[in-house]
Amino acid sequence: MSSAAAVTPASGDAPPPPRVHRLLLTGAAGGLGKVLRERLVPYAEVLRLSDIAGMAPADSAAEEIVPCDLSDKVAVDALVKGCDAIVHLGGVSVERPFEEILEANIKGVFHLYEAARRHGVKRVIFASSNHVIGFHKQTETLDAHCQRRPDGNYGLSKSFGEDVAQFYFDRYGIESVSIRIGSSFPEPLNRRMMSTWLSYRDLTTLIGKSLFTPDVKHTVVYGMSANKDVWWDNSAAAHLGYVPRDTSEVFRAKVEAQPPVAPTDPNAIYQGGGFTAQGPFGD
């Protein structure tokens, strides 16, 4: 990226990662946001952190704390001003009634891209989700060009976000990487996650590749580690140069000690697991 700062390594040292001047991380108070708050420091001279929930105070001059409601267009515009790139994790991260999803996940992603357009931001990393394709069966292998089959309101919102990313590239030249995050936890929690698990280290690597690989246009990539039994094919995102280093195999014995799920359980049938059976809400 043209906004990356040049850093000269000391003789004999490994070269440091490229950096932008100001990187915005939305959703910084969430589970992954807290993890990435520390891990994204090497990628920016200044890390601007935002969420609607409370966040720990800035621990150095290299952090900026800017609370923001993503449904507030004016506030989002001010949030994005002065940023060189965005890692967008903000929004509701679980299946909820549509009205709750609408504000942060649908209005919010539109407001964010509009602000990026207005302020000249040319790279956005969008935290999409495996729930965009959740109604595909676990027996299928999917690439980035497969039919989207959202498994709920949350999945619909992420599918919308991918369309927004494509539109803003086609119309305005804003490049995006939409990461269809699998299951990013310290370790896989069940059999389904043996296929979808994404370690924090691999997530950080993938975000770094997404930030600084040139000419990504709008790239869709599946966020997964080097797991043995996978449902996703990342060949369409090979230009990112993402090579995961971790694997769920080291947790196999622990996971398989759990009672097996019934063959009729959504967690044994669909790639989106239990999300396919949540709702409707308010009946």
C-alpha cells in the first residue's frame, strides 16, 4: 500500500512488518478485537480503537480510543477521518433478531464504506463469516465463488457486507479483503470446529497479508488454519500469500473425547452448524 511507512531494520535483524500511519480497528472491545488490539500494533504507527462498549484506556501514544456507534453515520465519518486502512470487526457477532443486526451490521458497514470513500481510505479488511455459506453441507468443498447460502440474520448481514465491499471497489476503487472467519478461539471447542478453527496467530498473519498485498481488488478468503479435514478451498485467494502455521490436529484427542453429536444435529450436517437452527425470533 502506498501509505505503508518505510522502516529500516538494524543490520542482521529480520525486517519488520510494513506499517500504515493510522490503522482503525472497529469492534475493539469484542473477543477478537481484544486479541487483535495487541497483535496489530506492529502494523501501524497509530492504532485507533473503536467500539460501542467500554475499552481499556490507551496504554501509549500509539493508541487512540474513539468510542463510536456504527449506526450513527456522522460519528462513523468522524471515526474514519485520518485513517489509512481499516480492519472492520465491529457489529453483532452472533445470531440475533433482525432489528438488532440491522443497526451495526448493515447500516454500520454501509456507513463505514461511505466514510472510507469520503476520506480516501483505499484498503478495508472486512470480517465476514463462514455463516455466509452456512447452509452448505459439510460434505461439500467450497471456494470463494460458490453460491452464498446464509444461515440466519447474522449471515445475511455478512453477505450484504461482502456485496458492499465489491460495490465500493467497482465504483470507487476501494480495495477490500473479506475474510470468511471460521472459528477463531484458543482451541477448537467441538468436532465441527476441527474443520473451521482459525488460530489467533494465523488470523493475525492473514490480516497482515490482507493489509499489505498489492492489487487485491475485492478478495474473498476463508479464515482457517491448516486443519486436516477442511471444507474450503482458498485457491482464489492465493495471491495473498497466506500460509497458515497452526492446525486443529493437536486438539483432536481432546475434542473426540466429547460425546458424539446425533447425525440429525445441525452441527453434524451444515457448515454453519447450530446457527442454521436459531430463530425465528419474536413469534
